[in-house]
Amino acid sequence: MAGPSSTFPSTPGHYVLSGPPPPGYPGGPMPSPPGYPMGMMPPGPPPSYYGPPPPPSPSASTRGVDRSALTYLLWASVIWLASGAASIVLLGATPAAYSVDTTKAGSTLVFGPLFYVVVIVSAALSVVTILLLRASFRELVPVDSRFSTPSTLALLLIVGVVVVLIGLVPLIAGAPTLSGCVVTSGNTTLPGNCSGLGDLIIGGLVILAGAILVLIGYIGCLIGVWRFGSRFQNSLFKVGAVLLLFPVLNVVAAILILIAAQSERTRVASLGTPAGPRF
């Protein structure tokens, strides 16, 4: 059976077929884009058929941005540790923070100076931590769009913390005036002189609204920390993000994030640095 014959012209690089077209090309040779000879394809990399490109990762061109973001996250983890220590103090110093003065008429909640100190210090540390987290996310937004949503939700977390603090004002102001509301007898009805009940209701509703914002924003921050693990291929970030869901383990989580951030800062600093001579 005779097949197509080939000829080799004097011009190198051209291969000409004569005879019937090969199977699979009933109309002749494969068409080429406009402006190129028949059967020739334009130079360049072949098209990709393997789905979307991989997510961005640290490189020499993003070294400064990555180091800045990791520095913000490192300091956020340090303050996270301090905030966790303050929470432990609050739980362990209950008798010195507040007490209940019980009389025949009822009970009065009395807050000690340590209570106000711990609340103010914890709130200040929490706000600073959130600001540092948001700064770390915002640094990476221009080079990695995955951090855009965590950056926005971190701002929502700040708003939620402020709303909770506003709600604490009538709550703390109304709690000591509840003399007679918590009766010590078997009577379960509230007496008519429960003057602080309205403050408690208002403060509770405001705190509830703020708590919803805090929950949404906090989840956004955890997603941002998790995406640090995806960008830098370091599982310690992801483990720390999961442990931050549990209040008792937040100190361990902060330590893991601190170790990961410091390690990645050192690694990112070496990106693009020429290797030394080999012998």
C-alpha cells in the first residue's frame, strides 16, 4: 500500500508531504494561526490544560511584603500570649476580683479593683492584637487576594469588641445595684425594688449584638492565620488556628504561631540571595 512520500527541499527546517493527507486531517495539513506558514505554530510555551494556576507563594519579589506581614503576625502572637496570661489571672483571682455580699434582703455583687484592671488590660491587649493581625493581612492583599476577606473581617472584629465594651458599661453599673433582686428566701418572684434590672437588660442586648460581630470577625482572623499556613507551606500556622478555637489552648496556639512566624521570616529573608561558591 502506497503511503505519502516526502521530499526534502534545499531550505532547512521545512518538511513537505506529498500524496494524500494523513488520517485524521481530511482537509489537509493542520491550519496555522494567521501570519504563520502552513503547518507552523507560533513560538511560546504550550497551552496549559491542567486547570487554574497554583496560588501565589513567597518569592524574591515579594520578600519585603512577606517579612513585614510575618513581623506583624509575630508581634500579634506575643501579645496573644500576654492576653492569655491575663485571662488566666482573671480566672484564678475570682475572690479578689469580685464578691457577693449576702444579706437578709438579698445579695449585692461587689467588684474589686482587680476586676477593673484585668478587664481594661485584656480589652487593650485584644484590640492591639486585632490591629496587628489586620495589618499582617493587609500587607499580603496586594500580592495574595486570599487575605482580602480576613482583612475585612478583622475590622469587623474591632467593631464588635468596641460594642461589647460599650455594653459592659451599663452591665457593670447595674450589677451592684441589684440589692433585693437575688433573694435568699424560698420566694422566687422578683421584688419591686429591683432597680438595676433595666441596666442589665440593656447591657446584655448590646453585648449580644457585639458578641455576634466578634464571632464573625474572630472566625475571619482564624481563616487568615490558616491561610498563612497555606501561603508559606507551614502546618504550624494551621494547627495554631485550630487551637485558637479553644479558650484553654490559646496560649499553646500563640506559641506555635510565634515559632512559625519567626521560622518563616528567616526563610523568606534568604529568598533571592545568591548562593555561595561551590568547591
